[in-house]
Amino acid sequence: MSTTSTGVTHEAALTRDQMAAVVAADIPHGAYVNLGIGQPTRVADHLADDSGVFLHTENGMLGMGPAATGDDVDPDLINAGKIPVTELPGASYFHHADSFAMMRGGHLDVCVLGAFQVSAGGDLANWHTGAPDAIPAVGGAMDLATGAKDVFVMMNLLTREGASKLVQTCTYPLTGVACVSRVYTEHAVFLITDEGVQVRETFGASFADVQRMVGFDLVDGTGR
């Protein structure tokens, strides 16, 4: 059992929406944020109305709101993952090149990305598994990983085969080097620090359980 930064106690591993809520609660008020394709897009649905967060999309929008449903769906209003989204008051639109200039120019406070692997040193691998039949999908991930001031990763801790995606050293092609500051998973939140990978909190598992899943030495920051 653990209490998250959202103040909710969990006796089991988090669902993807619960993970997204934990990430949303950690985003600083008024931050400019990009949400990567996949699980991170759920974060938009869990930001508080008074968060002051400005969501940026690499396809050219600032001021994105939650996902669109029903009559709110506009086929011309989508995020980079082609998911219909809403716009907030004051939203603006711009050329794709301008969007990438924002990403590369250090104008984003946080980006939230998915990953195949994250290393103990904060290296990110999220565009290619290296498999001969895999389809590379780098998108704007390299620009975000190097341009954002903070890189949060939201991913499942384990692969379908049960291997940890948080690893000592990445074995997949890298997207960025020493760029990740936090990793959010269904079992724990990890902080990448100079002293090592710290477990901030756990969900439905003990620190020892998480240590066994990951397979390398972690720092216990749970205070329990």
C-alpha cells in the first residue's frame, strides 16, 4: 500500500489513467509541456483546471485541452498521435517548423515520453528496438529529449516477457543521452539522480519487490 503525490492510496499496481494522474500532479504550475505519443497523451485528461499548464503539440498547437469525444470531435483538430483533441481558450496554431523551433530552442519545461528502455544514467531509448523487422518511429522524440528542460518517461516497468525496461545500460539505439529525470511506471516512480536511481514511491509492491523486478541496486526514497 502506498500514497501517491495525488494523495490517493493504492494497494495494487496503477492503471494507465492512474499513472497519468500521478504525472499530471507532478507537472509544475504554468509549465509548457509536450506529451508524447502513446501513454503520455492521457496526462492531458488529468490536469487540474487551475494547473495553468500549456500543452504543446509538435504538429503545431499550443493550448491543447483534453481528448475530444462525441460532438467535440473535430477531424482537423488532432495531436501528433492523430488523436482528436480539444482546444483551450487562447489556443494558437503555427507551422510545423515553428513547433520544432520551440522544441529545439529550450522553450519547453517538460516533455512526457514513452520508452522501450531507460538506463540508470537517464539515457533514453524509445524509437527503435533494433529488431530487423521493427519499424523505426523517431518522430520528434530526439528533439524533445534534448530540448526540454525536464524529460519524464511514462511506461510499463516490465516487458511482456517480464524483463525490466529500466536497465543499467540501454541495449536499444539511443534517442537521447542522460536526458531523463523521472520514470513513472505502474509499480513505482523513479528519480534519476547523481547518487543513483531513487524509488520515490511504490504501488502495490514493496521497495524490495521493485528492486527484484529491476535487477540492479536502487536507492530507497520511500521513507517506509
